[in-house]
Amino acid sequence: MRDIWPFLKANPQVLVLLVICLVLGLGTFLAVIFGLLTAGSSTTNGEPSGVVALLGLALG
């Protein structure tokens, strides 16, 4: 653990990328949770409701 701080001081771009990844990951996680909580239907059967059939027709 002591080797991490000198490495981050020598390579600040790694710290910036780490922060960006954490922010984007947390934002994505929260967006998915918010989407699941605000979904209109509370009873789902796992079926894609015709999306696969439409895709099959589109690809022909």
C-alpha cells in the first residue's frame, strides 16, 4: 500500500483516470438502479416483448 502513493505522485494521469472511471461507474450504477426503481411495470416475465422478433424481421 505504501508503494501506491509514490506511484500516483510520479504518474498523476493514473489518478485522473481512476477518478474518471469511479465517477462513470458510480453514475452508471445509479442510473441503472434509478431506472429499475422507476420502471412502470412491477410484474415482469423476462420476455423481451417483441424486440427479438422485430430484430429478426429487420435482419431478414
